[in-house]
Amino acid sequence: MLDFQFYSPTEFVFGRGAEAQVGTLIRKHGGSKVLLHYGGGSAERSGLLGRVRQSLVAAGVAFVELGGVKPNPRDTLVYEGIGLCRHEQVDFLLPVGGGSVIDSAKAIAMGVPYEGDFWDFYSGKSPSAALPVGTVLTIAAAGSEGSGDTVITKEDGLLKRGAGSDLLRPRFSILDPELTCTLPPYQTACGITDIMAHVFERYFTPTTEVEITDRLCEAVLLTMLKEAPRVIADPGNVDARANILWAGTVAHTNLCGVGRAQDWNSHGIEHELSAKYDCAHGAGLAVIMPAWMTHCCGRAPARFAQMAERVFGVTPDPHDPAAVGREGIRRFRAFLARIGMPTTLAELGADPKDVPEMIAKLGLGEDGHMDGYVPLSPADVADIFRIAGEA
Amino acid sequence: MLDFQFYSPTEFVFGRGAEAQVGTLIRKHGGSKVLLHYGGGSAERSGLLGRVRQSLVAAGVAFVELGGVKPNPRDTLVYEGIGLCRHEQVDFLLPVGGGSVIDSAKAIAMGVPYEGDFWDFYSGKSPSAALPVGTVLTIAAAGSEGSGDTVITKEDGLLKRGAGSDLLRPRFSILDPELTCTLPPYQTACGITDIMAHVFERYFTPTTEVEITDRLCEAVLLTMLKEAPRVIADPGNVDARANILWAGTVAHTNLCGVGRAQDWNSHGIEHELSAKYDCAHGAGLAVIMPAWMTHCCGRAPARFAQMAERVFGVTPDPHDPAAVGREGIRRFRAFLARIGMPTTLAELGADPKDVPEMIAKLGLGEDGHMDGYVPLSPADVADIFRIAGEA
């Protein structure tokens, strides 16, 4: 295990109707004027935004609004939000929605007190200040409600990049499982895939002696295997929704990843895919992740065999861990297909001719490799795309 | 799953030599004059206290000292600490030690700003303020470094009682696995037992649909089954120590217990045992917990069967879950014996004649029952003591 720091100061308020507490929570955490930030019309139509406004008014919290966040949220709206917050002297960000809305709010939160271009933080610079953020979550997926991470897409050139800082960890997050019950099966499955990816990217590590975090990772994965088919078959199952919702948060606070090197190469490769085709992040991951696993299993089978045995119930075979690993990967891919995810590039509408362009955009380091459990060269990434193209 | 709030704002700094950061962390979290609180001579002899003082001086943090905390920490020293902090205008508590030292510091932290008797908080009153606490942990056991809980023993009558509030969650906790390497095997095993108890008391719940927390509980338990024998066989194994140390923290932040009713009856019964005989808390738990399980398994076998299957690898038998559960309990008791724990009252030096007195002290509710996964009457508790008396 490596040395680490773990700091997750978010106050999680989990429960049916918990959004009624939002005004009080803003007050408790020091906000007096908020930017209410959201996406399209569903939060309005469902009545959620109305209930949130009512709670703000009741608590005496002033607010301005900025809607229109898209999936794969854009820098253009972030600039607009920064300008609005400065003009209106907003002191607290309140995203109501899924990961895209929260990520957009985090970008605004860093941008407001910063004199330069907020995109600097998505190019490697660390923020030294940020407005506080509190969230009302509507989709179990990104884990942004409990993380210090944010991903934004630059409209010009469709560059999708991430930033992270403990300063961005939400002060509070409201998690109401009932809000997630109206999410259609496809989006639900995309969220489930994203949650599992957040765990896998931590699970595949070259760091040894990490039993506690291994077991915590497996806890989230096993939960998803049980609950995901239930919620796909019965989207209104609030018990299964609740388990998935909290698992999604646990998956990405980094509790499952402390003390170990992590491997975010699947996420990195997928970002090029969703930037290029504007596909759902989870759908892209469903295609890339098993392909990444297949490519890497032969080169470093130990962790794939452990995953296969502990998560997918494959019988151990010390003489052929790669075969055990491959069987685990096969079961994972079958699971993804069963919950309605695409598992090939063609299903995403991706064109093999675009692969070289996507590889070029990855911005590999000076030695032309992506570090990770298994280091990847551009040729390795091409092989992963090749596998992802196979039915 | 029940609605819940989860708030664990402690900054955990985990690593070899991390205690060198203590002065900086005190400053970061707003302290300027601290009470350095500790137990007996081992922290002094090992050089740890010297390194802590050095770090405080280097960071310009003033401090006064109060040593002498005993296992099962006493109210008498808490009163002394409250007086000292008031007189010296201390604004931050710094316990250096195990759970007893941290619990004593938390009691002082509540007592300083309170006009009444601090014991009120151990009699059901909730605190409205507390001085901040930061910890340097030396023993993996109590989980107090990440919890809002504290247990104090009243010298007069040896009443052992708990209190809890999110106000008591440490601002930071320093976890250096190397500090735990010198702990003798018996105390190490006591800590391991306490950690597992903190999970079991959450695991046995009447609440249904709690897959994510079930799996998280099992993650900690499985980690202990792997790492405990390693560290008992080789106390200097810092890798195994590191896994146990972090597992012990995760076991008691309440991450494993949110959204479910919990059953702390084993802890409650054991507190009478350690108050009466001043035995190690973990050793008392090793005797009481399997006896409690045996008593309850026949009445509500489902969760014992799940524990047996998922944690102890017992083959499922849907026709006889109680038998599956009993086999799991047998394996748990064998595990405790293997790591050197007592598993009978006689090994603790307890006298069966004292049982009625201990039951009387439990302070059962008006209906004479302890609530829990299985509600317990005084006769049930007597049966648990009877089972605990069997070899």
C-alpha cells in the first residue's frame, strides 16, 4: 500500500424527499446567494426545480439560474456561468442534475475567483480557491457528487479534459433515490457502467498489498451485479435504485482507490470517443473497457484472474490465470449486453477510420505511452480499438 | 435501506512517518494551543511523543500535556483535562495513542465549552459545541480516529457509557502503520477483534435491501481474515499492519452502517464485562460476540447464514440456514482462538456469580429489553453469558 491522504468532507443527505432540505443545507454551509445550475427540461417538468426553488425561498436564500448544461458539458456555458456569478455576486454553486451539471458547476466554482482562463485547470494547473458547491443529484453515474473531479469538453476541437482538487468536493450532496426512478433503462445502464468503470480503473493497479481497497472495490462491483438487472427490469424499484445510488457515490469518493496507483486509461480512451461522437460516456465505456481488459489480460493476468474469481465467480486455475481472467471479462461483457449496453464500436456508430485521429488526440506523454497497470503505446491503443470493433 | 445522513469530514493522513506533519495539520485546521493527551510510557519511550513535540514546536504551536490515560478511560482524568484546558486556554485537542486516549480527548473536547457536568453527554444529552480534535493513532482497534463516538468509564461504580456526535469527528487523523508494528500480538488481536465487532454490530440488522452496506461490511471482514493471521505470525509486517489499520478506520466511520438499523448489544454486554474486570475490550468481545451469535442464530438465521457463506466460505444450504450460520460462527470462534483470543468467560477470569450484577447494570429500557436484530430480555442475556461460559 502506498502512503495517501483521504479527505471526503461532503455531508451526504440520503433519502426520499431529501431535496426539501436544500435551502437549510445551503444556509448551514455558509451560502447566501446561489447559482441554480441545471440541464434540460426534465428537472423542470418533474417538478424538482420547483421544489428546490421553494426550499431556497423558504430558507431566505437568494438565487439566479443558469440552465442548458448538455451531456459532455461544454466550456462555453462555463464561461457564461463565471460571468453571471461575478455579476450577481454569487457565493455558492447549486447544481441540480447528474454528473454533467455538477462538473459544469465545479468548473464555474474554480473560474469565478481566478483571474486567468478557467481552462488552465483542465490543462494541469491546480486551483488555489473555489466557490463552495452543494449538489442535488438525479442520476447514479458520475460520482461527481462525492468527488473532487470534473470533466469538461472544449467546444473548439472537442477536447475533453479532467481536473481535480479537494477544493471541489461538494459541501453537501442530496441523494434522493426516488429522483432516479424515472431515468429510462438506457441511461440507467450507462450510469451503472460508469460506476463500475470508476471501480475498475482503481482495481487494476501495479501496487501490491492492497487487500482492503481490493475488497472495497469488489463490494461495489458485486452490488452492481445484483442490483443492476433488478433496476433494468423494474426501473421503479426504489430499493435497487437506492443501493445503486449510494454505490455510485462510494465508487468515486476515492475510498476504493487510496494507497494504490490507478489506471484511468479506459476513461482516457473513452473520452476521445464521446468527444468525437457525443455518445453517452457509459456507452463508450461499455465498448472500451472490455476491449482494454482483453488487451491487458494476456500481459498481466493476475488482477484479471482475481476479478474473475471474486466478482464473477469463475473457478480459480493457478495454472492458467489468463484463461480465468478472460472468462471473467467474457462474463462482464455479457452482463453489459444484458443490461442493454453496446459492446462494439459499430453499435456506437463509430467509424474505424477515425481511430488514428482519436489516438492522436490522446496527448500521450513524451515517451508516447499511457502509464498504468499495463503501460499503453499508441499501437496498444490501436489494438484496443481493434478489439472493440469485434462483435 | 433507511434514509440517512453521512458526514465524515476527517482528513486522514496515512503513511510512514506521517506524524511529522502534525504541527502543520494543527495549523491548517485552526489550532494555536493544544492539549497533548496520551497514555502511559510507551509513546514516550518509543520516541513518538518527542517527534510530535518537535513538529509542534517547528510549526509554532503552543502546547500543554496531560498523560496517564488508562485503557477503559476514566471520568476522573477527563475532569482534570477540562480544568487544565480552561486554565490554559487550549483551543485544540491532540490525543496521541489508541482509542482510549482519543475517547478521553473527545470527552474533554465536549466538556470545556459546557457549563454542566460532561457526564451529561454520556447520559443521553447531545453536545452543541466541542473543541476540535486531531489524532495521532498508535493502535488499530477502536476506530475512534474516524468516528464521532467516545466511551468513558465512571470511576464511581465503574459505569461504562458511550456518547456520539458529528462534532466529535476528528478534524484530522494521522495513521502511520509503522507505529503499530511494535504492538504485542495479544493487544494486536484485541484490536482486530474490536474492528470485526464494529462491523458485525452493523451487519446484523433487521433492515432489508442493504446490499451495498452488506458488501462493504464483508469487505472489511474478509480483509481481517486474510491479514490478521499474517500480523500475528509476523508483528513487524508493515503491509499487513497497513491493511488492518485502514480497515479499522473504515469499519467505524459508519460507512458500513448507514441506512440500516444496527445492533450494538454485544458491545453493550461486553462493556459490563470490561467495566467489572478491567479486561481488554477486544478480549471481552471475543468471548461475548460468538456467544451472542449462537444465541441469536436459531431465532433469526438468515443473516448468520449470509455471513457464513460470504465471509467464511461455508457452503449454502437453503433448507437449513441455521446450520450454515452455526458453522460460520464456529469458524469465527476458531479464527479468534487462532489469533490468541480468549473465547470463554473463564479465560477472562470472570466469575459466573457476577453475571446477575452485570445484567442489572445494563440499564435495560422500560420494557426490560435490548432492541436489535434480535431483541434481548434479561433472560436472553443470561443465556448469552451461559454460552460464553462453555468451553
